[in-house]
Amino acid sequence: MLNSINSPSKPVYFQLERTVNMPFNGNKILFATTSDRQKVVIKLVPDSDKARKEWMGLSVAYMSSIPVPTPLMFGVTKNNTPGIVSKRIDGRLLYGNKNPDTRIEFGNIVQRLHSNVQVEQSDKDYSFYERSLNDWTKRGYFSPSLFDKFAWSMSQYCQIAPSVLCHGDLHDGQVIKSPPGLVLIDFEKWQSNRPLYELGIYLFHCLRTGSDIQNFRNFVMGYTDRTYLDETEKQTLMYYLLHISTGALNYFLEVNNWYLEYARQNQRKVLKFINDEVVWKIL
């Protein structure tokens, strides 16, 4: 049962089918059916600010004609846990999908997300990344020389690139292949940032999961409508990739939980990818 924020005196009841507990953040995904037999997904988010932020991102994407689950309701449970209700999408996640056209379609959807939705200017300019490196260096976790090779391109890109609405957690588990086409899900981490940040996120997850690197190449083709990135774009993408993987590693060094060794493995994959100059060979 959820009480709508807009109509708190009229609770809405659901028939629960199954529950999935999400790691790290305490969120729960409920698969349920409404009284009129509509299949829905309910995401319970304990942090009310994060729940409202996600609801806003999903709603804005939907109103901008991006293929996302139809947002139906934002409410709270009887113990005041916020819940986001959306129409359930039948289909399969992209993991294991080897059709190159699927990743091209995925890249095109993300490009439309970036183009169709207006956002405020991102506060993540080049000084934001410099502060991150300084902070990590003071803690003794790594040497900033790793970033020096790509710093100039990154600083220039931050000055000229527009801010867009980034999904913020792109990977093959965030896209459903449904009969009508691909549907982008889970706007929990959306943010105002620059386009190559989004591509860096997807590249990081491709490396993390051992996905065929051609999946990333096809994604970029769908996003850019060309088969290459220019030199500045490649170097900036590598900076973002380093920053994303190093940020994850530093986070788990502080938390020091079971994921730490996995984060170290991911960092090694990223460094090998950069040292082998793979992005220069495929794009």
C-alpha cells in the first residue's frame, strides 16, 4: 500500500509478486500488480531526497519522449518510505545480447536524452576534478601522474562542452530489450554533466563486466553517428575513465568491505585498457 503524495487520503493497494533487495543502498524493487491488473514496478528508496530526485529524472525523461518506463505514482508506505511506481516493462536486459544494432540503438537513445532535456550548468568543471585528485593524493592512495597525460584535453573539454542530463549509471543492466524497442531504466544517479562523462561510465562498466569491447564501439557509433572519436575526445574519455575507476577504488578503500578487491581488479582492467591504447584501435 502506498499513499500518493498528491492524494495522501487515498491509499493505493498492490498485489505483491516478488521483492529484490538491492546491494549497497538499501533500496528494494517490488514487482506487483494493481487492482485493475496492471503490472508495475515499485522502487522503495529510504532516502527521501534521493527518491524525489529519481522521480524527477524519470519524469523529465518521460516527458521528453525518451523511452523509459511510464511513471505512474510517487508515494510513501505506511512507515513513510518513499516509493516510485512505474509501468513494468516486459523484456530482457542487454547482458549477453550480441546484436550490434542493439548497442547502436542504445547509443542513439542516450544521445536523444542528452539533446532533448535541458539542465542547469554542471558544477563539475575542471577544478572539481583537480580537487578530487588533490584529495586522493593527500590520502596517499595513488599518484596524480596517472592523469597528467590527459589533463590538458580534459581541461579544454570542460570549458567548451555543454552540460546535459546524464543517466549517470549506464550499463547493460539499465536497458531492457522489449518488443517495441529498448527502454532505459533506473534514474537514481542522474546528474548534470558533460557527454563524455556518460560515455566513460558505460565504458567503465563494459570493462568491469568483461563485455565485448565492440559493444562500446557500437554504442559510440549510435551516439555520435560516426565511427570514430577525435584525438581530444579520446584523451578526455580516458581521463573520465580513470577518474571513474579511481573514484570507485578510493571509495572502497575507505569502506574496506568485500568489494575492495573487485574494485582493485577493475582498476587494473582500466589501466591495461589505457596502456594498450585500445580506444585508439577501435575508434
